[in-house]
Amino acid sequence: MRRAASWLPPLAWMGVILWLSSAQFSAAETGGILLPLFGWLLPGIRPDDLDSLHGLARKGAHVTVYAVLAVLWFRALRRETTLGIRTVSVAVLAIAVGWALVDEAHQSRLPARTGSPWDVLLDAAGALAALVVLRTGWRRPAGAATSVLLWFAAAGGALALVLALAAGVGGGALWVSVPVAAAALVQRRRRAGRVRP
């Protein structure tokens, strides 16, 4: 029973991925649901931006479903084999990339779908991200991602604020978000300085 509990979830998830690559989940089909939803959530958004958001959601789904696949295979292989963590990680990445190739080949045979090598890279990135978190714990990647996002908010926001002022447009929420991001960066640095010996 325990063996089935280990092996069935990743195998079932592979089936879910094939189902998601069917014609039922083509861009036209998901657009019929997501575009009105995004339009309702973001009133006044331009149609081009709506299409971009829809595309981003679809690409984000690639990363997410393959991250889940990697977690499920990692768990199964760690529980049911005596392989070392490095070997398990390589095997999981190979399974994810192999299944991504099968998935895209399947999509390329459907009239409503297209296969793309770029999607295989996205799928591999999702699996790799999950493996990094599994191998290093969630704190280090989460901390690094937080720092990157805060730097982007502070530096990118400051640049956007300068450009907005140069164009004669008010800075709006940037007047609040840029100082908050900068203050959060300073606070993180101070806290990191206290932790180090």
C-alpha cells in the first residue's frame, strides 16, 4: 500500500499533464475563461495587455505543473529507492524533461495545439526550481527571490519614477512603493549583518 502511495501520484500527475495538453486546454479554450476573468479583475485593461496576461498565465502553468511533477517524483524516488539525493535529482530532472518532450510531441499532433521547444525549457525550469527548493530548503531560494524582487521594486521603481517625472506624468503609487522597497532592503541587510558572526 505504501509503495502505491509513492508511485501512483507522480504517474497520475503525468496523466493530468497529458490531459492538460489536449484540445480542451488550447489557447482558444482557456482564453474563453481567463480573458473575461482578467477583464473583470482588471477593469479598463487594454485588449493587448489582456492577451499578454493570458499568455503569461499559460506559461506560468507550464512551470507550475512540472514543478509539481518534480516534487512527486522526488518524493517517490527518495522513499522507494536507495539512490543518493544527487542521483535522485538527476533522475527527476531527466523524467521531467522526457515527459515535457512527450507532452510537446503530443500537442504538435493536435490541430488546436502546437508543440514548442521553448515550452520544454519552461517545463524543465519548473522542475529545476522545485529541485533547488527540495535540495536547499525553501528559506534560501525564498530569501534570494525576495531580495531580487525588492531590488527590482526599488531600482526599477526609481527609474520608472524618474521617467514618469520627465514625461510630466505623476508618479502615483511609486512615491510609496519605492521608499518601502528601499526600506525593506535596508532592514534585510541590517538583519543579515546581525546574524553573521
